[in-house]
Amino acid sequence: MIAQIDQGQAYTDNHIQAFLREQIYRLEITPEIPLEVNDLVEQLRVGRNVVRKALLRLASEGLVEPNPHGYNVVAFDDQYITQALSIRRTLELAALGLYVKGLEQTGLKRLRLFCTAFQPGYISDPQISDSQVFERYLDVDNAFHQGLADMSRNAPLSRSVEKIIWLSTLIRRRQYYGSDYNENPVSHINEHLGILDALEAQNFEGATAILDKHLILERKHVLALASALVF
């Protein structure tokens, strides 16, 4: 059963798209839950065209795919994960390259605060068994990577990074709540700080190398976990 929405206002396909996307992100809608137009019209009390357009928009984002009766949330197989995280690597390295060319030094202090505010040293369990700690870690991780992209001063590229980070986070949340999770936030935060150290020292080649290695290791980690979970 999909969560209900406030019936006190009129909803457009953009509203329904955003609502369903949030339900997908929160794992309230999973691949085994069918998304049929008639059912959604009845549950959400909106028009058929609104629902149909919202589902088409989600399909264009790569979040749902059609079936004979409607749509399902995409099941992330190895190929999908590899493609998504490879695209993320390409986009983030491109954004960092634009930052380097512009020699824009503002914003580094803010990114450092994101990392140090998490204070990962108090975590004694590398499995991150506390879901609140995990969600906080994701927020900090996303803020760091999005912050790097934003400093490129390239709005289209920054928005593209935002979308692929969102998708990467969805994959990681499914893994965390659906299997035995093993990720070391201390190591990741230290890599973030290493990137910032290199940028502040104007060692741009070093910063690029650390970010590249960081993203490659994340992809390997996610793929290793994928075998333990049916998405």
C-alpha cells in the first residue's frame, strides 16, 4: 500500500513524480510492488493523465520500467550499478577538472566542516548498525561530493551530478536495509579530507587521483554487496 498524500490541494504530474520518487527513496516502493495507473489513481485520488505523466517522468529518470500491467521500480543488477557509478565517476572528475581550471578556492572550508562535523571516530562498529548514523553519514557524504561539483560553477554539470548522487544513494540505502552491510565511514571521510588537503595545497593532480580512487573503490564495494541482495 502506497502512502497517502494530502487531499487538500490539486496535484500536477510534477507533484506526483516527486511524491513517488520520495517513496522509492525511502524504500516504501520496492521492485516487487506493482505501479499500475488505475491503482494509483484510486489511491492518490488524482487524474489518470497526471499519474501516467508522472510514471513516464520516473521512467525517463531510470527509476521505473514498464511491464505488461504498468510499471515496476527498476531492479538494480550488476550492469545497472556499473553503468550508474561509472557515469558518476565521469561527471565528478569533470566537475573537479573545471574547479581546478578556475582556481576557485572558496568553499573548501565549508566542505571540510561537512566532514569534521560527522566525527566518525566515535563509531566502533564498521557495519554502521545504527541506521541514524548511516543516514547521517549519507548526508555528509552527499554534501561533500555535491559541494565539489557545485564549485565547478557549471550548473548543468552540477545538476547532473546531483541526479547521479541521488541514484547512487538509493542503491546504497537498498543495500544497507536489505543485506549485511559493511562500509567503513572513517576511511571514506579521511579520503574526503585528503582531497581537500590536496586542493588547499594546490596539488590538483593529487586531488584528482584521490577522488578517482575513492569512486572506483566505492563502485567495487557496491558491486560486491550486490551479490548478497536481490534489488
